[in-house]
Amino acid sequence: MKLNLKVWRQKNANVAGKLVDYTVDGLNPDMSFLEMVDVLNDHLVKKGEEPVAFDHDCREGICGMCSMYIDGRAHGPQHAATTCQLYLRSFKDGDTVHVEPWRSRAFPIVKDLVTDRSAFDRIIAAGGFISVNTGQAQDANNLPVDKHDAEKAMDAAACIGCGACVAACPNGAAMLFVSAKISQLALLPQGQPERDLRALRMVEQMDAEGFGNCSNIGACEAECPKEIKLTNIARMNRDFLAASVGSETE
Ligand code: SF4
Ligand code: FES
């Protein structure tokens, strides 16, 4: 099959970028979208041209690296899938496909389709962990966890930090990501000692990074490849409010 691509090319954050036309022929419909970009890059290198820079690592929906906008959708047209899990059979032979990087103030463009998502790392470093004294591992039965809480925590922990929620949100809000990272610990007994401080610090860092505010549009949940739920945002807001009131009365 053949695809007509319009790919965003930009040397670095300081120069203007533009969409450049490429045609890639002889594609197998069972190729992944990233394999198709590999084929394009192979052609470009053989012609002596600069290959398209794009992020990828696991290529199986785990690492969250393959961030790109495809035809105006974060991770493309397939529901609950990352770009590396998108296959060319989702397109028709001869389709024109637009490929762009995440567009968000807090994710500056590094080159072509690569953006700097280190703001997420700084939010995690601000509080997305539990402090533990190392020692002998406890017996699992010493710390019983309610099955429903365990399932909700696991659902929140499915977030791969891809940034599609930010890219899809017209406000550039990161609340789905941050709330998933807060919830995965807030729902477990191990997360309780630092629960208030965690919510305060992570939300503070999120605001400092320049992400927008949530206005309940829901594009984040609709585009999230891991189907992270908006209820996590409600939990984060409750935790943040409770922690703010608590810190003022102390
Ligand atoms: S909440 Fe979903 S869209 Fe946002 S970073 Fe996590 S996995 Fe990606
Ligand atoms: S390359 Fe790892 S999630 Fe797509």
C-alpha cells in the first residue's frame, strides 16, 4: 500500500517548522506506524537526506515514548492504543496522513516529532514515590489491601507517562497524568504517610511547569491509550484540597 505523508520537520526549538510531503510506497498493511516511519527514514538516508527524528523505545505500548499526533489525534485514530500499536491497516491505500509532534507549552519541541517531556519527570521527582527504609521484605499478609482499592490502584498505575492527555487537552492540562500518579499511591496503605505532602508537592510542580488548568472537557480520558479515568482527577482534587486545608490549620 501507499501513503502520502505530511510530516512536521523542525531543526530545533529556535527555528520555525513546516509540514513536508513524502510518499511511501510498497508498505505492508500489517506494519506498525513506527515501522512505516522506519521505511521512510531508510529512503531518506539512502537519498542523503536527514531522517525524521521521532521517539520510540519498547514498541509494545509500555514505555510511553512514541508520542505523535496523527491526523489530529494523539497516537492516531485507534482507540486505547499507542502509536507503536497502530497498524497501517487502520488507513486506506493512498490516504494522506498528517504527522505532528505533541503541541503544548510545557512540552517544547526538540526536533521534528521529538518533544521534551521532562516536566513529567520533575513532577514525579516532586513526590510521586513512597519513602521506605530498606530492610527485610514484609510478609504480604501483614498488609492486607481491599480488592477494589487494589484494582483501582493498578488501573491508575497503567499510566505510561506518554503525554497524550496533555496534547489532547485544549488547555494543555496534565491533570490526568498527575492524578494517576497520585492515585496509584493514595489508594494503597503504603501511600498514606506521605499522602498530603505528595498531593501538595506534585500539584505545585505541575503548576510551575506551565501546564494549563482542567475545565472538564474530557479529551484526555478519550485519547489516553491506557484508558485512565477522570475519576482520578476528582480524587487528586479532593486530596489537594484536604492537604491544603490541613497545612493551613497546622
Ligand atoms: S494519563 Fe494516559 S495519556 Fe496521560 S500520560 Fe498517562 S497514559 Fe498517557
Ligand atoms: S514505543 Fe513504547 S509505548 Fe510506543
